[in-house]
Amino acid sequence: MEKNYITVAERLGLSATSVKATAELLAEGATVPFISRYRKERTGSLDEVAIRSIETTLRLVTELEARKAFVTEAIENAGAMNPQLLKRIGEAATMTEIEDIYAPFKPKKRTRATIAREKGLEPLARMIMSGKVDNCDSTATRFAGKNGVADSKEALEGASDIIAEWASESTRLRNITRNTYRRTSAIECSPVKGKESELESSSFAQYGGFSQSVRRMSSHQYLALRRAEREGLLKVKFALDDTKGLDEALSRAFTPQQASKDAAKVIGAAVADASKRLLRPSVENEISADLKEEADRVAIDIFADNLRQLLLASPLKGHRILALDPGFRTGCKVVALDAQGNLLADTVIYPVPPKADIEGSRRTVERLLRTYNLDVIALGNGTASRETESFLRQTKVIDPNKIFIVSENGASVYSASEIARQEFPDKDVTVRGAVSIGRRLIDPLAELVKIDPKSIGVGQYQHDVDQPRLKNALDYTVMSCVNAVGVDVNTASEKLLSYVSGIGPALAANIVAYRAANGDFETRRQLKKVPRLGDKAFELAAGFLRVPGGKEPLDNTGIHPESYHIVTEMARRLNVTPAQLPANDALLDKIDAGALAKDGVGGLQTITDIIAELRKPGRDPRLDDSSDAFVPGVESFEQLTVGQTLPGVVNNITAFGAFVDLGIKENGLLHISQLSRKRVNAVSDVLKLGQKLQVKVIDIDPSRRRISLSLL
């Protein structure tokens, strides 16, 4: 393992000591949020990003070492191991290198070369490869009439098949082919015959005659091509500028320098066959896999970043909400929620066509606002959203700045889920959906964790990427956000609790059951009474769970119970009680962190973090930037004109640009090339979800109802 730690440290540019300490903590069952928050002295103050990188890189390095061990054993069992091979295996830094080394020793399927060997033609192949055979056809006659070999032609063909297989297993030839493809190949597309019109009307129309070099292929383009190919709309293939030149280079590299003219000719033909039949298809598959892996990485990173922004969006706490899930024929589902998101009332109004009961809807909304003292409206952004918003503004039932448009993505998934059924067993899916919309405004994190992250709709091609990797990344993102904010143990849902460090679904259910049976928790220590919540789980979870208004003031902070003695010592040195320290800057300014650390009270970084936490105890790290609502500049697609400037809100970020809500059904695309006069490496470097913008319409495609934008 020591070797693995060093490898990880070198790859990440970190201290081997820090990597080892982090790896040991992970092996002990500690979570990334716990290590980054409460084990800084042990890791050298590594942040969460570095610790997550260690976790993922260590897994890859461990998998590589396991594969090396397997390949070493397999070659040894075959009796083919030698010092050179052993050295190459030990120095291999990638799976590709290992597989290249292992290729000649892998158990073979029944191939043309296998059949030739069964006919006893391997000695002929070796003679030719020695380069000393002046007349290959004459030499091949020695093998005719034996083991089912009809004549010298068949013997020579069989020997060539064996040589072709050797060529395909040559690490040198594979590297030449690989490098040539990476430098000069392109991916070309053409419509599937008979599917031209279907392609033209699809979202993949621009890829009908698409061609792009492998070096410049972007992640979103490659995922789009794969999807179009899977849907039977496109043929996708590799194109190489000079296949003849590649084959000649391979032949030169594989043919012995002193080979006779005839032997060189046979070897060259066998290598060309290997190139076409074995090497190029194999390398194309390899590069396809690499492109897919990189495209997945980019797409998953974007999705995770978007999700993090959504989950950490500012909550609108302390407000009582009127939430509307708009609709035309079925009406708008309306619910009244208190500041904690509890359902107070629900009904249906019909303010838009076909009924257009504007007066009756106005009276209902005003009655609910007045009866339940509601002060904010949350309006879903789905079907009939803009028409319903227009009704609310025109009837002046509330200050327009208190109308907030909320994303409905995933609300239908939540409303039909088991969680929703448990929360509202006597309500239908429409009411549950409206409640979810309102709760997202009150606390986005607490509500969105109830939904499968893939259903939230902030990413690109999320159904095309590696699903286990996507789930791992998104689950980690949710866990990271939940623990960064902290969780009120007395109000959190079972789902929210399940993401707390060290808890998980089973313990979350036990916490909720204990809370229901015994009332609110009064201290963190009381968590130890929860069935199956042992010392380790308590250690990992306690610092992230809050107990507002409990017996111990520190239980409502991010200070871990294991460090309460440090706060006690701080208070003793100042001749005050621990309860006097939180939010008391005058006292906190007098604390000498260095002296406390020198006296062995605690680590310097831990003491510094405790002082920072005491300055703002129980602070929600999410900033409140929801000061005003978005007021759209147009009401329909038909009102758009090229050159028009409009307000917009970023509602999705991809590798190629951002989609902007303009206040109509269709989103506008702000391509990455339009973000800045300087080159922008990532859209997320410039824009964030929910960011309000002023944009300019630069192109309109009425047939596809597409809108292209530039940033003002």
C-alpha cells in the first residue's frame, strides 16, 4: 500500500504523508466531509476536493495494481515470464500499457491464426519472420499435404495469418497505430439510408455531414453522435488520411532489417492484413472508449456542478408560501404552506383558458393569502406558467416582486414516489407536486434531496453516460452539500438525514422512528440512544447534525462534540462560561489560538475553525440572493425579433453553452462562443444557475423554434 500512496501523491502533487493519512481514515470508514472538516491536523489541512481526489485516484491505482498482479500471475503460469516482462509490468502506469503487455498471452479465441497453428504452420511463420527465407512459396511446399494443408498456397496463407496475429499483439505496432489515429484521424457521420428526413427534423440535424478530428472532438458532440447512432439516424465511422502510409510504417517497424525481399513482401502483406482486420478496429474501439470516458467525465462534472448550485441555492426562510402548479384544462393546483413547509390548505383555480375564470381565481387566491397570512408566491415553470404569472400580476393579488418562478423539474417524480405517499397519503399527485414546488422555495436542499438527481434536469445527455459513475458522483454531491449546510435533527426528513455523514438510510429511518416515539432530541448525545447508532456513526455524524434550542448551545453549531472541551478551556481562560462565547466577538478576539495549541488543548487548525464557528453559530452558509423575482420581457415566441434585448435567467449549463429562460416556453441558447471576447474554457467559469442576465437575440429558427443569444 505504501507504493500506492506514493503513486497517488505523485499524480495529485500532494504530500505522501497526507495521502497516507487520508487513505487510512477512509479505510477506517470515515467520510470525505468528516475528514475535511474534523481531521485537518491529521491530513495537513487538505480540503474536500483534495480528499475526494485521493479517494478516487487511490481506487484507480488499486485497480491498476490488482490487474498487474493478475497479469503477472497469468504470464508466470504460462511459463513465459522473464525479467524484462516483469520490469515492464512494474513500470506500467496505465491499464492500456498492461493490456498491451498481456495481449500475446491472453487465452485465444478460435481465430484464423489458431486454425493455422493447429495445422502445424507456426514453424513456417517463424521461418518467414526470421527474414532468412529467400523463397517463401518454395519453403511452404514442405508443409503441403500434412495436417490437412492442401498445398503451398494454403500453407503460406496460414503462416501469414499467424504473422498478422503477432503483428496485432505487438506493443510497438499498437502504439504506432494509436498515435497515428490520435494525431490524424477524424470521425465522420452520414445519414442512415432512408432516415434522411427523420434526421433533418430531429435535434441531430446539424450532424448529417459532420466531420471532426479526434483531437478536437468535444464531449457534447461525441455523446450526441452516439445517441443519434443508437437511434438509427446516423452512421459514424473513423476516417484516416493515409492508411497506406500507416501500413507502410507498420511494415517497416515489424520486418527484420536484413529480411530477404520475398520474406519482406509476405511480412508486409501480413502486417497490412493485421492493420485492416485487427489493429485498426481494435484501436478505433479503444479510442471510442477513451472519447466516451472523457465525454462522460465532462458531462458528469457539469451535472454535479449544476446540481451543487441548485442544492446550495439560497433558502427563503421565514416566509409562508402560496404555491401554484399551473395548468390549462386541469387548472392550477394551489397549496398554502407555513414557514416549515407544512400543508395548510389546497384547492384548484382556473385563471387561464379554456375556463379563464379570472375573477373566481382572484378571490380564491386573495382568500388564501389573507386566511393563512401568506406573503410569497411560488409558481411552477411548467405548462401555463407564463399565463398564470400574467394573471397574478394583472390582478395585483400580491407585490410582483414576491412572485418567484420555481423549476418543476422532477416534481412529478417526487409526487408519485413512496416518500410523497408517506408524507401525504390522502392527497393526489397534483397536490404533492404543488407542495414540492413551494418547499423548493423555502429550502431547495431539503426538498430536492427527495428526488433522484437525474430527474432534476440540469445537465447534458445524463442518460447516455456511465450510470454507476453518474450515480456515484451525484450521490457524493448531495452528501457534500447536505453536510456543508448541516441538518436540523428534529425537522429533517428521513431522506435528508440519510445523506448525513455516517448515517445512511437504515439509521435515518431509526432516527425518525425514535424522534416520533420520544419527541424532539434535546442534545446530540441523545442520538446514542437511537437503535444501532453506535460510537463510530455518532463520531461521523454528530458535527453535521444540529439541535436548535437544545440544552447544549454548542449542539447548534458545526463544532464537534469531541472538541467541546476546547471551548470549555477557552471560556475558563477568559473567566466566562462556554454559553457566553457564541456570537461574542469581543470575547472571541481575546482568544490566543496559538497558545491553546502550544499547551496541547487541541490542534491549531481545529481551534481556529472553532473560533470561526463561534463567531456565527448555527449560520446557514447559503447566501440569500433571492431578493427579487424575474420579470420576463416577452410573452411568446412570436414576439421575438433578431436584435432584441431581453432579461433572462440561466436554467441549465452544458459544455457547449447555457440555456436561458426568457419568460416563454422555449429556452434560448447562449453558446460558449458568445460568452466573452476572450477564450472561455468552461461555461461555469462565467455563468451560474439562476443567474439573471441581459441577452440579445442573434438568430431565430421558427421551424425548430430555436433561439440563439449573445451576452450583453
